[in-house]
Amino acid sequence: MRKPIRKAAVIGSGVMGSAIAAHLANVGISCLLLDIVPRQLTETEIEKGYTAEHPAVRNRLATAAIANLRKTSPAPLYDDDFASRIKPGNLEDHLELIGEADWVIEAVVENLDVKRELLGRVERHWKPGTIVSSNTSGISINRMAEGRSEAFRRCFLGTHFFNPPRYMPLLELIPGTSTDPELVKTFRVFCERVLGKTVVIAKDTPNFIANRIGTYGLLVTLREMTERGLTVEEADAVTGPAMGRPKSATFRTLDLVGLDTFLFVADNVHANVTDAEERAIFKAPDALKAMVAQGRLGEKSGQGFYWKRKGAGGSEIWSLDLKTMEYRPSRKVSSGSLEAAKLAKGARARLNALLSGGDRYAEFAWNVLKRVLVYSAEKIGEIADDIRAVDEAMKGGFNWELGPFETWDAIGLVRSAKKMEEEGLRVPAWVKDWIAQGNESFYKKENGTLYFASSSGYARDERPPERISLRDLKEQNRVVKSNAGASLIDLGDGVACLEFHSPNNAIGEDILSMISQSVEEVNRNFRGLVIANEGRNFCVGANLMLLLMEAQDEEWEEIDDIIRLFQNTMLKLKRCEKPVVAAPHRMTLGGGVEVCLPADQVIATAETYYGLVETGVGLIPAGGGCKELALRASRQAALAEADLQPYLNRYFELIGMAKVSTSGHDARKLGYLKPTDRVVVNPGYAIHEAKQAVLRLADGGYEPIAEERIRVAGAEGKAVLQLAAIGMRESGWISDHDLLIAKKLAHVLAGGDAPAGALVTEQYMLDLEREAFLSLCGEPKTRQRMQHMLAKGKPLRN
């Protein structure tokens, strides 16, 4: 890689090709998307008078694929406007344009002969030094490259994206025997930093790493459950979160992937491995073949192992009975081991609770797990050079919470290996040698540094310095202050990090107390503050359960005190004497957004779902959210020397409709993020980027944010907002209670009954917020909404 990758060409506009092009567009890379020329005109094209030579006809496949990106769910684009970065073309008229690309990606049908022929055509227009890769899920990279020049083969490798590329973090890089090692090294860094991927280096073997292990595990599960007479839903109950796997478990995963796709992947291993025992495992069961032959392909055909059918009471989920091959209503599954796993906290604890349950589900889980662990160990050296690659592949490609070797450590390496051998399973020699050397685990940590098993003993995990781990820093005794809800951690270079770690990172008194203490500590001893954490979600909002309990008990003074504390803490954060940068990720809702709004800058991850959602539980933002957006509207109108009302209308709709961004980029488009805020693609780099932002602000002669007066729309502006809400009620779009909430919100955002254009203090706006919040807490329908959200996890429209 002698120059940055700014232009790419993707050949093949099918599901994967177009989705890869979309993700390249997501990160700012312009892309040429090519496909074959259609042989027949459509009726629409005939009606328009087009001929077979018309560009719209010749580019039809790629053009349609780009248009479809805006309709696909889940959305492959961070922002629909990014589709403009992709240009359509065809292989007959535009293949020569790949000479302008910095990276050419082949993503055509999984057929070796087709790929070989295409690569020959690519080389004729290829610019020496340009990276060429094949997005294949298992075809040999070396066999693909046969017949190509040495110079071409040095720049050729496999890039196995997992579907959908935007959301699935794993990218397997598969070098060929001639691929330039230095290119692999630098390209890996590019894929991690620019594409945001978890990258593993795989060997050129059938199905590479994740699909090899994952397919084996799925087939073992199918055989084991068949032998034990378990139902589809019983097997899924065991092989889901209880085992540290996603909720889709085994058979929902197969339905999502597509049974025909899975059959192809399994057959690929069966046809290309020489070990008879391994070939037997990868021989697809007759039931699976029959389902594919019958068109029961999973979600894409409507029926697979599950069938979502319409019943008298609405949609019902039926499952396949593998004995009769007929569907029947799904049954709830429960047992002592499964209940114990549900009560345990963390993947390790859940897995051990399941395995020690002593019932048939525990036995089933053990029989599946032990085979997957042994198979994973057998493949080290064949599919990957080290255990980290296998673990990262299974976590990034199959959403396992623990990789196979992490799992082995979690259940006790020495004890479980002994049990496996007692039960007649052959534990690989290298694992037995490792244990014989006195090692009790594959991984260990010393002073926050991770080490992993290698042929020469424990090897240090060399992570790039940009990947800051708060967990590691805590193990290095870098905690400055801590309580049950949050900790202040020294990131080095004079920057501290405030980490939330309450249940679901919900904001309660502990977190508010630590925010206040952190501001004081940073003012005294640090150059600035980062607000970030490594939880599944950044923050889901305030402690709703506490608010509901106080409202049900009519403890209005208590609620008033809670809201005052929240507001005052956010003001204190905003007035911090040192720069503050927030780094939200994934779900950042309600109070989570209100923690970010006072920050000098926000560094959001691309997958940040950001929104003030309080109206969904019958409330309005009262931790400064309304005040901050009213202030933003005031600033924007002043800067543009324009009327305030249109800016206020935008934020009224944003809060009133509880809009949540679909990405970090969408948060900017909606108006939640400022132009100076940034979005990073790889979440592993977010804390580092936030730290650097703090240092830049500090080095630039930072001055604390001074209190501003807010120009308000007043009674006249409030009337405009309320009139819009009344119109929505009369049209049936919102309920009477929605209208009540909207009127309260309008009152706050417009500055109450102040004269139009009046300048008010931030405290004035906060008082309006708090009064409206308290009055809504007294509404029975608001309490119903709060209760419904806590019980069902979704809003009630009453």
C-alpha cells in the first residue's frame, strides 16, 4: 500500500457486492459498482423506448442494486445520501475504469472457474501495485490466482466480509502463497482503522476460520439434538445466551443465513478436506437437504426451522418437528439448568451454571461444547496460526460472547480436558503438552497486559496503542475515584476518563455523584475529561424504575430533588474548567444524550443510536436536554441572522417524536451532533480519539464555556408549536396524552410565556423543564407508559 485507498471498484452487485460498496461509501471511499450487461429488456425499458445499447439498460443491475440500498433493512448505509458515492457500470463498457481504483474487489458468484476467468480480465486493465481481493466465503485464494502474473499475485488476497458488512465486525484476510507480507500488514491496519473491522489473518483452507468452526458447531448441534430427541426450540434454548451465543442460537441463525447458503458452505468443506472423520461431520443431514429441496430456505422463503404464520390472535411462531417434518406451535422451554443460567451474570457464569445443572439440557450443552472446543484446538496451525485469531473470528463473525479458547478457560481448562479424555474424546497433543507444562489456562493477564498460549509459551498480545482498554487500565490500578455506578480512570497524558458501570449504565445518584467528583478532580489535577465506557450501550437513560416508584408514591419533592440534582450536575459538567469530550456508542438515549450535550465535543461511533426519547414514557427531557437544544436553536438563528422559529420547530419535532438516530452520521443529520462533533467507525478507537480531542482542546488554550443567555420564541412561538401538535391530533397521528406532552414540550422549548425575542438564563429554562416534568409524572397515563416500558421494553401509545 504505497498510497491511501480513496477509490474502489466492486465487481458483482449482488447482496454482498452492493453491501460492501455501501460500507466503502460509508467511510468516504468512492466506489465503482460493476455487473454484467442484461440480455433482455424489461417491459418498463421497452415502454421508454430504450434499446439494448442504452446505458440505463446496460447498467441496470448495478443501478438497481444502488437504489435498493436505500430500501434494505437493516440499512447498509449510515446515511442514504452516501449512496451518491457509488457509481454504476457494467463489465463490458467500464472494466477499464478499474485502472483508476486503489482497490478492486471481486464479489461474483461462488464458482472457482467464474472467478478465475474474471480475474484474468481484471489483470488486463489492472494498474500494477493496486490491491485486488476476492470476497469469498471459502474458495481457495491460491487456486483462484493460478495463471495470473507474479506481480498480480503479490497484490492479490482474500477479503471475506461477513453479512451484513456494515454491522458484522469480522473481516477475514486470506493471503495467498505469493501475497506480499508487507501489503497484508499495512492493509490490515487500513481495514481496522478505516473500515472499522475486527481483522483476523486466516489460512487458505476451506471456509477459512469462522465458517469452518461455526459450520462444524451447527452440524454437531443438529446431530446431537437429533440423537437425544430434542426439539428445535429446546436446542435453541440451550445454544443461545445460556452458552454465551446470540439469541438466534442455532436454528434461528440457520434461518437467517439461509439453509441453501449453509448447505453450500458445509458441502465446500466436505468436498475439500481429506480426513474421513472430518468429512463425515460435514456431510449435510438428509433432513437439511430435504428442506432445501422443498424450498424451506429460512427467513428469505418464509419457512425454515421456524415459520412465522398469521393466526387468529396475530402472528405466531411455529417450529419444525424434525420427526414428522411438519410445523407446530413453538413451546416454551424451561429447566433447572436454563433458569440457573438466566440468573447468572456474565457469559462465563451463565455457561458454568448451565453445564452444572445436572439435567438433560446440561448434558446436551456439554456434548456439543466439548466437540467444538476439541475441533477448534485441532485446527490451530491449519486454519490460523494462533488461538487469538480463532477466538476473535467466532466473536466477530458469529457473535459468540467468548471464543472457543476463552470458553475453555471459562469452564476450567485442566478439569474439562481431563473429563473429555475420560469420555473418550481425543484432546489434541499440543493442548495436553500445554497443560503438562503447568499451564492452567490459554490466556492470562499480568498488570493489565494480556498473554496467550503459543508454541513458545505465553506470548504478549501486542495491541495498537490506539486501542485503549478501560478494563486493562483498572487492572493497572489507574482508578482515581470509584463508586457503585461509575469510576474515574487515569488515561495518561493528563486525561481522565469517566466510566459508567451501573446496570444498563442507567443514570442514578451514584453516577451523578461521580460526575460531580470527577469535575472537581479534573479541575485540580488533569488537563481534561473523556466520558466513555465499554458497556454494551453507552447509557439507556435515567433510572426509570426509581422515578416510577417515586411517582406512584406521590413523592413529588423527592422527584424534584432528583431532577434538580441531575440538572445541577449537568451544569457543573458544562462549566468544567478543563475540556470535556463525550464518546457515546450504540444505545445513547434520554439522560445519556443529556450527559453528552454539555461536552465541548462529541466523538460518536458510527453505530450510535442517539435520541431524546422521554416522550415515549410520557415525559420530556429535564436534565438539560430541552434547554440545550433551545440554546442551540438560539445560536443557529443568531449566526444565520434568521428567524428563530424554524430552528425551534426542528428540535420540537426531534424531541416530540422521540427520534433516534440510525447511526452516528444520522445523529448529525438530525441535529443532535454539532458540526464540530466527529464520528469514528471502529468503536475500539473511540476512547483514544476522544483523548486526542481533549489534548487538542487543552493545547489550543481552552477556555471554559461561559453562561449564555438564550433568545426564546416566547408565547407566540409556543402557539406555533402547539398548533402543529393540535393538527397532528386532529389527523389521528397522536393521542390526547401525546398532545398534552407536546403542549408541555412547546411551553418549555419556547421559553414559556416570555415575550418573543426575550433573553433568558439557562436556569430559567431548567426551571421550566423541571416543572413540566413534575406535572407529567402526576399523570396516570404517563405512569402507565413508564410501567409498560419497564415491563415490555417498548413504548405504550395510550
